[in-house]
Amino acid sequence: MNQTHFQILIAGGGNAGIGTAAQLLRQNSQLKIGIIEPSDKHYYQPAWTLVGGGDYDINATVRPQSECLPKKATHIKARVTAFKPEENTVETDNGIFTYDYLIVALGIQLDWDKVKGLKENLGKNNISSNYTFQTAPYTFEALKTLKKGQTALFTNPNTPIKCGGAPQKIMYLAADYLRKQGILKDVGVHFYSAGGVIFGVKKYADTLNKIIARYGIQTHFKHNLIEIKGDEKKAIFVNENQEKVEVDFDMIHVTPPQSAPDVIKKSALAMPDNPLGWVEVDAATLQHRRFANVFSLGDAASTPNAKTGAAIRKQAPVLVQNLLALMQNQPLLAAYNGYGSCPLITGYGKLVLAEFDYKNEPTETFFFNQAEERLSMYWLKKYALPYLYWNKILKGTA
Ligand code: FAD
């Protein structure tokens, strides 16, 4: 690599990094942008829920990164190993790069190691997770083995996660699958969540509680998964009284604890005194609170919204407008309102489209009541949103 200085350096070529680069280049095609991204492949993660439910082809969720990166940006095929914001420098495993402006978009880290026994058992013993490309298909394989008298567990950890609804969406698909097989009444379906409620926005929580009752799902709140004994098929939780609770399972879907990537945590970019280590940005402007030439968006940023691709769709234009303003010494006027969306799949052909802001107030797009389950919204999730992602969001036109 000859060039080592970039006007704008973007760390991470996922949803946020590529979408933002494409939008910047649409505003000004002369910008010199470098994108640091180690992966040859680009994933459409939101479809992994449907893959786990057996209703989407895993191979349709991946494309070569070369087809996704904007042609006018320079792809730096490397992994960031250190941020040195005091020196406007990023170190990687393939050289050191400097910048005028930095955008941090490294996504979220899956902390498998925080649950004892999980990593080594994932993908076998009916222990699955929709959170990786490799294991999402195994969720459906495990689901298909369930028989009368057996037990399926679905967990939700004690950290922020990407797509807060994903731990329960797969549970509703599983329950619906069992219903179709005629065995739902005879299989125990349990939701073990470290949180205290089913969903943070009351309007949608009311619907979800009815759906839980309809499927006969049993909920166990304030239960945090800490260990899995794979061969014995036992899951161990800690409850609100700090007691260990051991539960037998025949299948378990695990949503792992998550945090900012370690490379951010150990850098000056991270929020001080926050062990999860998010990049410390202003929640409205997305500018770093201490390093004015640094911005962040997406799952790695400290903004207290639901971490979703839908949020990035609203964050990216704000970041682009503010960064271009900063480059011209203008005030940063664009503000992100915390919008996030969660397409809550509640069964095959059924979806509740939750949309809300920082205050957990619904901010709905459609004229109808989005708290009701709809086939049209399931089609939106299964067909329209993947199309939008590959053809518009990554191209900077949506
Ligand atoms: P990512 O898209 O994860 O990209 C991060 C990039 O950084 C990756 O390309 C990675 O290779 C790169 N990277 C990591 N470390 C380094 C490093 N050290 N150096 C350089 N590059 C690095 N969102 C929705 O809107 N709706 C949904 O229905 C939905 N469902 C979901 C279901 C599941 C099962 C999952 C897993 C996610 C779901 N999401 C959903 C969330 C959505 O996929 C994420 O919020 C989104 O991808 C975040 O974008 P990002 O760019 O911040 O991170």
C-alpha cells in the first residue's frame, strides 16, 4: 500500500462504514476516503433470524466485499490494532495510517467467552446462535429435532446487543414451527432474559405479551446465562438474588453478551469508566466528545439507541452533514434523534414493525397501527429490506 494518509479514514466496512462512505462520495466525489476492512465478505446480518427459522437461504446473506465497497474509496485490507487519536493515526496489521478526519464504524464484539462452555459447544449439542453466519443455519437444524416432552430455551444477555429483538424473534419463529408440527403444547418454550421486561416500548410490549400467551411461552426475567454444559445439556443462569439456577434443555438459542471491540475499549476513544467501551460521541451530532475530528456511528458508538441497521440509516446522513460542515468550519447543525427500528417477527408471515426514538416513543412510518402483526411487514423484512440494503443503503442512496 503506497498511500498512508487519507482525508477521511473509515475504520470498518460494514453497514455503517460503507453506507457513510457512499453518502460522502455522493456529496463530494473528490473526497479522498480510505476504508480499513479485513474481511473479503460482506454480510446482511438482519436476515440471519429468518435463516435460523428456516425461511431464508444463508448464501443470500453474503456478497464479496469488493462488490459492496464504493469504487471511489480506497480499500485498505487490514485490521485496526490501535487508535492513536492524539496523533491522528490508526495502526493496523498491514501498516500505519494517518488522517484528517476519522469515522469509527467497527460494529460490536460478540463476547462468547463471557459464558463458560459456550464457544466450544456452539454449533453442536443443539446449542445455536443466529449471531454468526456459520451458526445461524444450525438453529433450524436444532429446532427440527425437537419432540414432544422436550424443552427449548432462548436467552437474552445483560449487555446491550445488536438488534435487541433478535433473541425473541427466533423464539416466536420456533414456537410457530412447533405449532405447525402440532407439538407446541407438548414442548416447553422458555425465554430466559437478563432484562426485566419483554420490550422497552410499552406499545409493542403489550402486543408481544399477548403473543407470548398465545404460544404458551414461559418467561423468566432477571436471569443471566453464565455457563453451558454441552454434553449434559444444562444451562446455568444467575437470577436477581445472585443464585445459580440450572436448567435442562434439548435445544438452546444463545444471544451472546456484547461490547465495543477491544481495540476501541483500550483506546482513548472509549467512554471513560464504561467497561463496555463504546466510542464516546455526542448523541445528537455523532462527533467525538474529546477529539473533534473523530466521528462514530453504528453499533460501536455510545449513542443510547437500539443498535440496528435501521438506526444507521438515520445516523449516516447526520454524520455526513456534520462532517462536511466541520470540514468547512461551519457549525454542526444536523441531529440524530435516536431513531431505531425493530422488525419483530412474531411467526411465519407475521411481523410487528416497532419504530421508536431515544425517549422510547413510537415514531411510525406507516399510516396503520404498527403494533399489530402483519403479513405485509413480514414481506417487507424478507424481500424489501434486503433489496434496499444491497442496492440503496450500501450505495448511499437510502
Ligand atoms: P457491522 O455491520 O457489524 O460492521 C462492522 C465491520 O467492522 C465489519 O465489516 C468488520 O469486519 C469490521 N471490523 C471489525 N473489527 C475490525 C478491526 N479491528 N479493524 C477493521 N475492521 C474491523 N438490524 C436491523 O436494522 N434490523 C434487523 O432486523 C436486525 N436483525 C439482526 C439480527 C441478527 C441476528 C443480527 C446479528 C443483527 C441484526 N441487526 C438488525 C443489526 C445490524 O446487522 C447491525 O446493527 C449493523 O450491521 C451494524 O452495522 P455496523 O457497521 O455498526 O457493524
